[in-house]
Amino acid sequence: MSGLPYRSCAGFMLVNSAGKVFVGERIEKRALGTWQMPQGGIDRGEDPQTAALRELQEETGIGPHLVEVIAPASQPMRYDLPPELLGKVWKGKYRGQEQQWFLGRFLGSDDDVDLNAHEPAEFQQFRWVDPAELPDLIVPFKRDVYAALVAEFAPLI
């Protein structure tokens, strides 16, 4: 595992006017009951903020015109896949992800959310949660990343 690289990824913590964070429930069968914030791979030549906003739009239908970017995380955050997923996810090319996260304020309404904006859809439903709930909603191997994000972004929310 240690010889494999990390997949470059960008993610977005989107907060509404009530200070709640957007999470979507993953659609894949092995991930049912798993909630996460929008995130995904960075395309070759793409800067992380552009990637984070693209992923947000693809996964939620929320375009950049409905988002005020507040801040990037101070540093990239990494997680390793658990042994049972290693070699199965991302065609076995990566040991985990190195994620660059951004915090932003949602300027729209729930009517602007379209979970079917991109094929294939990532989420089957969404909700807004207190930031402190995030680490308990994500799969265990990503909990440290979510806890670090909550700690870093809480003063800005």
C-alpha cells in the first residue's frame, strides 16, 4: 500500500445561512447510509478551487453563481483506504486521497439543488446538518479529515 500514490481530490463544505452544512447520502449499494460533502477528483491541469466548484455543481446542481467562496483549508488532508477497499476502488491505482477543501456559503435555496444534474448521480438525498455532526456521518476511514475540517472552518461558519 505504501508504494501507491494518493489520488488528487477537491471537496467543498457548503454552509447555508443557518450555519448548517450540506451532506448527500451516497447512492451506491455498498455505501447506503453514508453521508458526505461534495468532493471528487481534480482533472489534469485543473486548479483545486475550480475542481471543488465543478464537483459541487456536478453532484448537487449548485452552480458557482450560487456560492460565495469563504476560504480554502490551510493544507491538503489525506486518508488511506481500509484494506478491504484497497485494490478495488479507483482500479487499484491509489492508496487513498489527498483532498484540498474549500468552505463556501450557499446563496440559493433548496429549490436550486438538483441531485440528478450529472450522470451518474452521486447522491440519492440531501440534508443540512450541524458541522459537529459531520465526523459521525462519514465512513470511519474519513472521520479524521472531517473532524479536522470542522475544527478549522468552525470559526468561519
